[in-house]
Amino acid sequence: MAEYSLPKSQRTQIIEASEREPHSKLGMHPAKKEGKEGVVVRAFLQNAESCQAVTVESEKNEVRFALKKVDETGFFEGFTDKIKAVKPYRLRIEQANGEIRQFFDPYSFLPTLGEQDLYLFNQGNEHFIYNKLGAHEKIIDGVPGVAFAVWAPSAQRVSVVGDFNQWDGRYHPMRSLGSSGVWELFIPGLGDGTTYKFEVHGADGSLRLKTDPYGTRFEAPPHNASIVCRVNQYKWSDQEWMQGRSTKDWKKEPISIYEVHPGSWKRVADDGNRPLTYREMAVELADYVAENGFTHIEFLPLAEHPFSGSWGYQVTGFFAPTYRFGTPEDFQFLVDTLHQRGIGIIIDWVPGHFPKDSFALAEFDGSHLYEHADPRQGEHMDWGTLIFNYGRHEVRAFLIASALSWFDRFHIDGLRVDAVASMLYLDYSREEGQWIPNQYGGRENIEAIEFLRNVNDLVHNYYPGAVTIAEESTSFGGVSQPTSEHGLGFDFKWNMGWMHDTLSYFSKDPIHRKWHQNELTFGMLYNFSEHFVLTFSHDEVVHGKNSMLMKMGMWHIPEKAANLRALYALMWAWPGKKTLFMGCEFGQSSEWRYDGALDWHLLEYIDHYGIKDLVKDLNFLYQNQPILPETDHRAESFQWINCDDTENSVLTFVRLADSKQGSFLIVGNFTPVDHQAYRVGVPYPGFWKECINTNAAEYGGTGAGNNGGINSDPTLWDGRPHSVEIALPPLSVSIFQLQ
């Protein structure tokens, strides 16, 4: 049993905030004084003139004894032999202004994390570590407060700072939990809404204020403080959706995704042109998406980010919905509302890189903790961001927990994983000598590949019916194949090749298209090598690339609109799921602006509302005709009728039903030439109903078409025993179904 008085050298460690184990000095401890056994209480307090320790027993049986102010900086120490063993107590202080406060001492509590928690985290196998690290309201021994925990293995000291201690890191130093690298402190009396950061005395001698990597809510820049936030209190009403989702095989279900940047979809003009809040968005977006037949919404990254101009792709809060549109509960309301309307939610998730902002993950504990130290491995040259060290167990646990937290806390239905190609290849966007080969001398990032497989398996295991989609632009094999078959385990992959080729074709003047028909047909050579999502995303309508409408290779808006309608009909008829960025569905004229609303006034004009009505009809055709979504991944369901009529720039193909009835014939005419009697071979005889004619008057076309459909005749054509003679309007696609 130690003497009660702490040596000056040890007091100095507390006062100067260099003590790694403050709980071993502060708080109540067995001690003896002048041969008498009892307890000593030590406290380092802010703005306290006097202090007493008050044991927590009963009003009639409490023991109260004074602590002596040993140092003018606020170090107090007191001994009593009336208490023989450590027990709960409070500190009662009088401040300089005469105010008296009584509170539980943070240094009287045992660690809030167990050895098993830390062991699994250090192994990278604690998948829900966000329930342990970060800031969590808890009641310990009947005392409410907040348990803080952060991973900073190379730090010399870590403190919790906030308004509650005037952001002074000397007064709430955390204890080091040994080799785990985790620092921990329970602070009684704090609760929901408390702003805080971690003051980290780094391995390099630096002193940094860092936001909580596991924080669930943040202040707006430039402050960026973390905010203690309850995220499990929301009362969900989407049970029917969640139960139904768990039974879905999405490869056979219709998926038509409306990609949304929530800050620029709509704005409130009479309130400073601010964006809609999560709650305002909920009803308006649900109405619009349901009306237009989309099955899912994909939000550009909603995780917290300081710079709006990054569109959310430079994340500093991997567990927190951005403050810009409301609280985490407001976001839960948005998801709940959309689910009740039968609309799924996909969010962009960014595990490939993070920004260098000094308040966030970069050099978190004075070392390269989350990132690689060598810039040949640890820095994205193109984006000026840092690359996660996927070979470090705790970093993998962090990222896996981030992915799972969005499903767990916010009921999302899928992740679209950003920039997968940059994760797969060590030489991504690097010249010779700017990258380090893997252990086998190759360019593949083995740790990142294993990480992606792991996170995909865990998402699917924990959340049946959840979807993962890769934005991946290379020929890396098996992106959407199961990990059991040596794939990456994604459900779907964006079809970037089809997108580039198709846009290249439609951007050409029709007079030149006959020499480029291969740009429309080449994609079918690999179309069934992966489970694809056909995508026209936000990336295609920014940075001088023009809007979808203005890309079309004609001079005048009506002709451009006709081209765009034909392109969309081709897209919806082509095998694969669909994604369309907001504004593209009505032919937005200008490029997308992240800081302004879409040009909704354009819907007053036929060229624009006609495009929107076509997309709506295409969506409902896709939803209501199971053959289309069910065969998106089946090569045998697709047949070219004629892909060689380059002179006329006409393309014909079929989507075949298992039973002949219900099969679809698609005919596209991509020049301004009107063909009044164009003969097309068909696989089966009968009446072919015209389901979609992009030249219909209600879409903004001339109205010329086939009057609802046409009967086949036994004329051999295109190598088929039957054929139809159809009217093929200029710059149009017609979709027929066998009745």
C-alpha cells in the first residue's frame, strides 16, 4: 500500500499532460499516512478553489473529506482513514465565482472495453467496432455519462476536449489500454449533443486536435467538432420492406436507379436558395421517384465531408450522415419514408481514399496510422488524397465497420463502392518508378482485393438482400462473381465500356454513324462476363463534358431530344440494370452544378417533359415485364437480328422469353431518314405489339409509328422464317412485344 502523497515528478506528469495512465494516479486508491490505512483521492480540476470527496452511501452515512490544493494549476489530494476500501464517490468543488458543483470523478471508473473487444479489433475481426470505439452514452454503476475510446497506438497522450473543459487537454487525459493502442475514458454527466475532439500528443511530438474517426455527427466547417449523438433511438416503420428485401434475388429483379446529389436536386429559393433537408426531401423525392418508376435511389456520398465541392467523395466522417441536410435521425426518417413507398436506398461509399485535412484521419497519432507512410503506396497523385493501408488489421476493421454501420443504423439497401479500380492496382495512375510491386512482383493490390472480398461477404451475410455495386473501369476479372468462385463478391459492376462507346456513337453527326456502328455492338461481346449496371452518372455531365442532351450529335434541340430518347430506349432494352443521374431524365440542358438546383423550369417544354415521360414509361415497362429484369444476366435470352445494317444505321435485336409469348423485338434507327416499310426478321410468328415508340407525339416526336403493332408474315428475312414490315421513324427506337 503506497504512501498517500504523490511525488512531485508524478504530479508534474499529470499537470503537464504527459501521463499515459492517469487512472493510476488520479481517482481513489488505497493508501496509508503515518501508518494509518485508508484511501487517497487525487484530482486535477479546472477552475476549482476548493474540493471535497463525498462518498456515495446514504444521506445519513456519507463520508466527506477535504482535498488539499497542492498546486495552483488545480492538483488536489486528500487522505482519510475513515474509509478502508475504494468505493463510489463524488467530487464537490467551489469555483472562483462561488458556484458549487458536485459530480462523479471520471477517474473512479473501470475501463469500458473488455479484453475480448480489443483482441478482436486488433485482429481485424470485430465487425461492429463502432459500437465500442467512438463516443457512446452509457450508464455505469448507475451513473450516466459518455464513454470515449479511440485508436492511437503511437500517441504519447490522448485527451478528450470540448466545451465542458474549455478545450483544454490537460484536464481529461485518457488511459492507454496497453498494446491494443486504444485510449479510453468515461466522463460522467456528459450526454447527447456534447461537442468534443481528441487532443493527440503524437509520436512526432506534435499536438493535434482530431475529430472522432467513429463519430456519428459533426459540426459544420470550419469547426468540425464531433457531437455525441444517439443513433439507435429512431422508431422504424419499414418492417415490411426489410422483410421483403431479405428474400430478393436482385439479379432477377428490376433495378432502375435514380442517382441523386441531395444538395442540388431541389433548393428553397425563398430561403437563401438552401438545399432541402432530409425531412423535406423525404416526401418530395419519394413522390417523384415513385411517379417516374425508379426502383432505387442512389445518393452521392452522404458521409461527412468538409468540402462541398468534392461532392462528398473526400470523406472525413465515415460513420456520420453529413450535417448539411439535418441530423442522423432526419436521415433515418428519409430512408424510412422511401422504404414505406417501396423505394430502395443505395449510397456511394468511399473506402479507396481520404483527404489530408489535419483534423481528420491523416497522421492521426503522429504516425501514418490509417495511410501508408510511403507516398508510392499511400497517396493518390490525381486527387491529392491518401490511400488506406488495407494490410493493417485495425484499418480493415474500421472500414468494414463503416460499411456495416450504414446498413445497421440507417437501413440502407446497398453500397455503390467508388473508384474500385484505384484500389485494385498498385500502379493506378502512376508512372514507372512511382509504385511498389506486391510481394510477387505484380501490380495487383493483394490486401485491397482481400478487403473487398471480405466486406462484400460480410454485407451479404449480415444483411440478406443487400446489394453491392462496383464502380470499376478495367478488365479485372470476376468483379461481380462470388468470392467462392474467386471473384470480388460484388453483385453488380458499372458498365463503363458500354457507356463510353454508346456516348461516343450518339455524339457523332448521324451522317458519320454508319462507320461507327461497332461502338453500339462491341459491348455485347463482353456483356455477360459480369453482372452489369448500365450507367449514365454524374461524372458524364460535369467538367465540360456537356449534359446528356447537349452531347447528342445534332444542332437543334428537337433533334437532340429525339437522339436522347432513342438512346434511353436502347439503354432500357439492353440487358443490364439501369442508373440515370438526376436531371438526365428530363434532358437538363446545362451541365450539373453541385451548388445549384436542377433546371426544373424546363419541364414546361415538350422536348423535356417528353423525355421524362418516356423514361417513366420505360421504367414501368421494365418493372412490369419480368422477362426484361429476369434475363438481364442470361446470354441465351439475347439475339441479334441484324447488327450489320451500317448503311442505314439501323440496329435490331430480340430479348427472348422462355415461352415465346412475351419476347421483345427492338429496332433502332439512328439517322434522320424515315423508313416507311423497313423489314425485320422475327424469331416467332404472331402479332407484335408496339410498346414503346420514342417518336410518339406525347414524347415530343412526330407521332409516326405502327399504330399499336403489326402482324408478322412468313417472309424469310434476316435468317428468320418470319418477318414484319414496320414504319421506322427517324432518330427513334421502337420496342415490340409478341402477344
